[in-house]
Amino acid sequence: MPEPILSIRNLAVEFKTEDGIVHAVDDITYDVFPGETLGIVGESGSGKSVSTLSILGLIPQPPGRIAGGEAIFKGQDLLKLKKRELRRIRGDEVAMIFQDPMTSLNPVLRVGFQLGEAIKTHYPKERDGAVKERVIELLRIVGVPNPETRYDQYPHEFSGGMRQRAMIAMSIANSPSLLIADEPTTALDVTIQAQVLQVMKRVQEETHAATILITHDLGIVAELCERVLVMYAGRIVESGDVHTIFRKPRHPYTIGLMDSLPRLTEDEEWLHPIPGQPPSLINRPSGCAFHPRCFLSQGRAACLDEVPSLREIDGAGHSSACHYAEELRDRPSRFGAPVQAGGAQ
Amino acid sequence: MTEPVSRKPGHESEKIVAAGLEDTTVVAGLELEVRSQWSYARRRFLRHRLAMTGLILLIIVFGAGLFANFIAPYSYEQIDLNNILAPPTTFGHHFFGTDEIGRDYFSRVIYGIRTSEEVGVFVAVVSSFIGLIVGAIAGYYGGWIDNLLMRITDLVLTLPALAILLTAAALLGSGNQWRVSIILALFFWTTLARIVRGVFLSLREKEYVEAAKAAGSGDARIMFRHILPNTLGPIIVNGTLAVATAILVEAALSFLGFGIKPPTPSLGSLVVSGQTNPQKWWLTIFPGLTIVLIVLCINFIGDGLRDALDPTQRRIRA
């Protein structure tokens, strides 16, 4: 196995609110390997964004607080870096793509200038001419037509898809080795989503950056990712490669997620949601946070009392945080019959 | 800089991407004019009749002040003993008449304009600068820094400006226009500080600020390169109006005899010379009207700028 580019160990992030302490991310551990695309899925408030924003120092502190853990990026712990050192990494070695391209570009500055800023922030000595050339090159890479004209335009002259392309161009401006895309297509309509996903795929092929893709769209995960983490209530409940997760999910929550997707091939009157509500992160249910909504638990004591830890099952890097994951082994998946251990490539 | 990303020739996905292009600049050969918010604002301003009238008049008046040494027929100190308290006449080129020691009033008013515009512009620039820095820091950092700076601002706002100016002038004696300007500037920054703070408070939560942070920009860079351009509208409007207020306050101070030391003429002190000779109307009317004209013009320009720079307004006034 190659050396991971980012290793997160026991990361915990809390937010202090008037009602109590919100445990947004609780003791999560994962690795990102060079060149791979890791998907993080989960419903709103499951801590998927916070888990990545916090390692870049992008959560407001206070009320946010990193309660523990480490995030080793290329040999240094990002959580221990000084503000200035972290800033040098942000946008250079690690870049982000944000959710809403409509508001992530500054309306009063020309797009070309903003992209140039991303470069000049880290390479202030770069000649203006070289920066401009590079920006036009970047716009071309992400498929913005007429980059020379577009360079001098303002964000309001860009459509949503074009803006997201510009944002992607900005994120790869300094050839980062880790790209974090926080719901990059959520704010776009479906046809534009497809185009932007194409662009992301292409950018990844060209930059070979490791990518963390945060989304709640399982379709995008299936399209782009090689490995998947499923998060629930601030914890990782299942992880594994994308085929394994889709073909033989071993956590009741993952199964619930898959079942909640509408099927195009069948005539269905109703959707199949997971019963109940997402848990409060202030008073999390005891034991397994998912037990009140779980079809498998059936009130068994272990689910109520013991916090299940993420443990490897079936080998091949497939882990699940369910006490009774083995009972799911023979359950047929919606996405094809269970395959041999190790997943199909 | 790191290696530029290479483009593979004949890339597969390029075709797919290209198929989905929506290019608004070239649609069937139709070129759309690229227009920035500034060019919209410029157009709106140029169509604002009152503001344009104000601007043209102000350019004439301020131009006269700026080039006073070329335009004024006499120096402001030159005494013509043959024509003491002469009424306005073209004779001897005393267009505005002469004062009680025979100095040409037209020249004195023009030099007075120069003093007033120096005071106005200096106060506006310096106070805008202070207000901008204070407001930006308070709004961007928030917390105790914001609290401290805003309480200082409140304190300055509660001070009775005129009383303190009079005290300062009485203690220091009346001085040249720069000293008056500096004192005025130290009072005038508060409104702008509050405006800028408000804008920064709301803009620092914007996603593009977060995006700039994620791109590794430092605080100063975010404040002055990313947020500041969004606040220029109110700063420009407020700065313009500050020129008018400063001119008025300076005139009031000089009127009370605590402003600019004679013989340097200032519009306020010129108005006073009419007090001693009430029947010599030209001594009051000309400098007085000049003040009114300048302040009126500036306020019209300010209104025009406010309308023009309001981004919610797309309508171009006919």
C-alpha cells in the first residue's frame, strides 16, 4: 500500500452553542492516498464538511473547537501548524472547491483577476504576464470557451456552470496535491452537474491530485469515487471501495441510504426513507447513534449500550461500525448481487 | 511556481465538454458589450442631470480656486486705496467690489475658494482614510476589537465638535488651513467608520471571503483586495459629502473668528467682513453665495453618486 497523503487520526470537532456542545465530528480516522478520489457521504449535519474544513483551519473558532486528533499531511500535523504556516498550505498544496459558485466568486472583481490572486497569494514574485497566461491556460483546461475574453469578465457575466468551472480552475491554480470538493455540484442543475463532473474527472486525470469529494449524492459517488466513507452523526459508519459499498453494504444506515433512492426500473408509488429523524448532535443516542432508526437492532442491548467501533469485515479494506454487520452478509443489495470479497473492479 | 498542468492533445472529454458550451459573448456573431458594474454606474451618473449640472459648476468653481493665481486679477493682499468699499463694477476689474481697505473682493473670494477646497478635500481624504481603516478592522475582526473601536467611535461622536474646535482654536490661536483641516478630520471619520464596519460585518460572512481564505489569502489581503472593492460605493458617496460638510464647518469656524488666520482669505471669514458694513451687500452676498453654490453642487453630486453606485438599481435614468 502506498503512503497516504493525508492521514486523519481520531479527529474530534465540537461547536459550543447555547443549547450545549455539538459534537459535529467525533473520533474519525481515515486516510487519503495519492491520486485517489475519496467520497464522503452522509446526510446534512453528519459532519462531512466539518471533518475537512477543520483540518484546514476554516471553521470559526470560537464557537468551533478541535477537541483532539491529528491530521498528518505530507509528514506534518495540520492541526498543530501556526496560522501562517497553514495559510501557506491552503490554496497551494491543499485546495478547496466550494458548494455554491454563485456566491463564491467576488462580484466586483474580474474573474481573471480573482484567479490571478489565487496564484499571486502564494507566488507574489510571479510576473503579471506569466500569471495571466497561466490563468487563461487554467480556464482552457476547465473548458471555459474564449478564455481570453472571459479573463476580463465579471462573475455576473458567467453562467452557474461557468462559474463552477472558474472555481475549479482557481482550486487547481497552484497544482495542489490534495483537492477538497465540498458538494461541488449541489447548487447546479442536473445537466450542468454532468458537465462539471466531466470537468472534475478531467482535471483529476491531468493533475493527479488526490480528491476528497463531499456529497450527499450517491450517484456522483458512484461516478467519480474509488473509495467511500459513509458518515452518520459525526462518525464514520462504513468505509470501503465504491463497488463494495454499493454491492454489499454492511451497515444498516448505508443500506437505508441505498434503499431510499428511487428506482427508475420499477413502478413505485412510495419512496423508502429511513424512518425517524437525524439525531441531535448535542444529545446523541446512547450506544450506536443509529439504533433508534435501525431495522437490525431490534432493541438489542449492545446497540443501546456500546458504541460500535469501525472494524474490518470481509477484508479488503471494507469496514463497518455495526455490532451485527455479519448478519447483513446474505442480504441482497439493490445494486447487484453480492460479489466475491474484495469487490469487483 | 509549480509545473503548469499539461493538456493532453485530442483529449476525449474535451469534445463532451465542448458540446455543452454555452457561450454568451459570441452568439451567432453577435458581440455583447462587456459591462462592469463601474461602467453601469458611470452611465447612470452621466445621465443624472442634477449631478452632472453640479459637477460642471463645481469644476468651474474649484477650477477657479485651483488656478487662482492665474484667474484672480489681483493678489488677495493687494490694496487699492483709490477704491475703498467700491461696489461691484467692471471699472478697475473689481467685479465683486472692494473691501474696507480696498482689496479686490473678486480675488479674495477666488483665493477663499482655494482655501475652502483645500480644507474640504484634505478633510475628506484624511477622514475617509481613518474611517476606512477603523471600520474595516472593527468589522472584519469583530469581537473585542470591534467593541473597543466602536466605543471609541461613539465617544468621538458624542463630543460636541464645534465646542472642541473653538476651544482648540482658542488655545492654539487661529492657524493656517492645514491645522484646521487636521482637527476637522479627527472628528469626521466616525460616520464612515460605522458605514464601513457595517459593510465588512456582512461581507466577511460571504462565501467568496471563505473561498479567498481557503485559497490561502491573509487577513490584510482579504480585507483590502477582496472586501474593500465592495465597499467603495458608500465610501465615495460619504467622502463626497464630507467635502461639503468640512467646507461648511470651516466657514462657520472662520466666521466665528477661530478658523484660518487672516490675511489668508477663507469664505467664512469673508462673510464676516459684511457684518461691520451691513449696507455694503456685496461683502456678504458673494462669498455667501459661493459657499451655498459649492455645498449645493457637492450634495447633488453625492446624491447622483449614491443613485449611480446603488447596485440594486439597474434602471438608467433618462
